[in-house]
Amino acid sequence: MYKGKYSGGFRNFKHFGKRPQKKRVGFRSDINQSFYVKKAAEFTKIEEGVTIHQFNDFGFEPQLVENIKAKGYVKPTEIQDKVIPHIRQNQDVLGIANTGTGKTAAYILPLINKILLNPNERVIILAPTRELAIQIKEELRSFTWGMNVYVALAIGGAFIREQIIKIRRGPHVIIGTPGRIMDLGKRRVIDFGSLSTVVLDEVDRMLDMGFIGDIKAIVDQTPKGRQTLFFSATLDKKVEPLANAFLNNPIKVSTKIQDSSSHVEQNIVRVPRQQKEAKLHQLVAQPDFKKVLVFGSTQMIVDKLSANLIQNGFKAQGLHGGKRQHQRQQIVRNFRENQITILVATDVAARGLDIADITHVINYDEPNNYDDYVHRIGRTGRGNSKGFALTFVE
């Protein structure tokens, strides 16, 4: 059993008891636990660029321009402004950009236009998670209304037979995760030699997940004359060699906006379910845990945890969708003004809660998906401050 004290780092958090083979129904998470362990990145300021284009300046086909307007897009974001002209010129691109910058549209829009001009174009987009792959597909479809642009999804956790049928119909774009893409390639469902464009999205995350072997195997089977678009939140020692190997004289583009979790030191605490609440009390009693946001999976858990924390002398309150709006506003105000130092909440607090001085986020229950995880831990490490995120796992 863990007996050390938390000291601001994570060396003391070791395997904590035996891990059961199955989780109880209602507490399942599909997230690879490696997602929960990541060092905080060094903060690097990138000078904000000035956007010089309008969407009409990119030479897109009229129907695509109309769909962009229908989506409510008025002006390109910085990454779109810098990247789209180079993709239109069939150049390789190395983009250092994060979620929330408009990155997906930055490569999707010129690729849609490429397909409209030449229906024989074939594109593959690799993403680290099925949630992101689905999100990319949805965004692509939102721009192709009324167009003959066909898309297939290739991700784990879904019926492979249905994916095989759709891919054998010859879609213009295949979006998927490396493992499933590799599987379909081995089954000779995907012809990598026919691809004209390869997009690698969130490469740093894919490497963190151990997909480097699959990525190399996939890209090595594509034509040498392909266009390659490479997007990563960082360009570190893991990512740079891959970029050098895959890209041909790329245009390098960086944007200022940083990832919400880049300042967050992330780790796990292994603890049996029956000991979780005692471990929570032990952690939040330490002086480094000045202002803590605890996430529970249900309203019942949030109410129980917050009540027990209060009973044990902690300044805490619970927040969830079952409370009235004025109550929720008051609780958030209390947390912001330090009248309470521990806020226990459901995912209602994972988005839109902007409180600058939260020191720690604790995932008492694992989130349902990686997107929820990113939003949760993004509540700490705001601005130029470093934050800490701990996730309880059995």
C-alpha cells in the first residue's frame, strides 16, 4: 500500500493494490491509461500572426465556399490562414497546432477542394483516438453537404465488417486510428499504394500511445510522391525524427494558441475502489493542494463525496446538473472567491469553468472519453501556471 506523501511530483504514486480484471458496470472508461500520464510541457510563446486572407481568397470551388459560409465561418483562423495556401499548392506541411485552433478545417477544406477538382484523389487521415476520428469525420461531412465526396471510418470498437463494406466502395477519404487502419491494410481492404494524401493528426498523442510502429508501416506503403500533412501539438525529440522521415521539404507553421493541458503534470493513482475516498481525503489534506477540482461520474457520488468532505472539516461543495441554476452560480462563485477550496463536480464543470488558480484536478472517477479528460484537466494549468492532474484507477 502507498504510504508516502505527495511532494508536488509523482514519484511516490506506485501500483496501489491489486487491479481487478473487470470494472463495475457504470464506471467503465475506454481511455488508454497511458493518456493519464504526461509531463507538463515547457511554455513557449509564439508571436501571434496576422491573418491576411478571407475564405474567398483561397480559390475554393463555389459550392465549398457556400458551405463554409453556411457553417458561419467568417474569417480564417491563424492556422487556416497560414496552412491552406500551401496545401492548395500540394506542398507538405508540418503544423504545430492544438485542438481549438481550427486545425481540422485547415487541412479538411483544401482536401475537399482537391477532391472536387479530381474525384480520383484518395486521402487517409490518421488520428490517435476513435473520438477524434469521429469528430474529424463529422466536421468533414459538415462541409460537404450536397457534394459527391464520400468518407469511411476505420476505428476500433466498431464492427469491422461494416467498415470493410464501406471502404471497398472506394471512398475519397478514409479516417481512422492506426491499429484498425493497419488491420484493414493486412486484410487488403485498404490499398495504401493508391493514396495521394496522408494526414497525420495529433502525432504526439499517437506516439504517446505507442502507435509509432503502425504509423511507419502505413506511411512506408504509400507512394513516394504523396502529399503529407503532419500536425502535432509539440515538436519534441520523439516527433521531430518522424517528421523528418515522412515530409519532403515541408512548410513549417506554428500557431500561438496552446493546448489546454500543456501546463498540466498528469499521472495516475492506483487505488482499490473501497479505498478511494480515504485516498482523496489524504491527498486534499496536503498543503500543496490549495484549490482542488474533483470529478465524480454521477450526481449521487458528487453529493456523497462533498458531504463527507464537509463532515471531515474541509471547505467543499458539490456541483452537478441536478442543482438549480442559481445554486450552481453561487457554488462556482464560492470556489472562485476561495470561500471553498474543494469543488466536487460532474462533467458539468469540465467545460466553461474558467478559474485561474485551480492547483489540482482529481479524476475520482475516470472520464467516459479522452475529450472529456482533456476538458477536465484543462481546468488547471491556466495561463502561465503549472497544474497537476491525478486520475484514480483500480
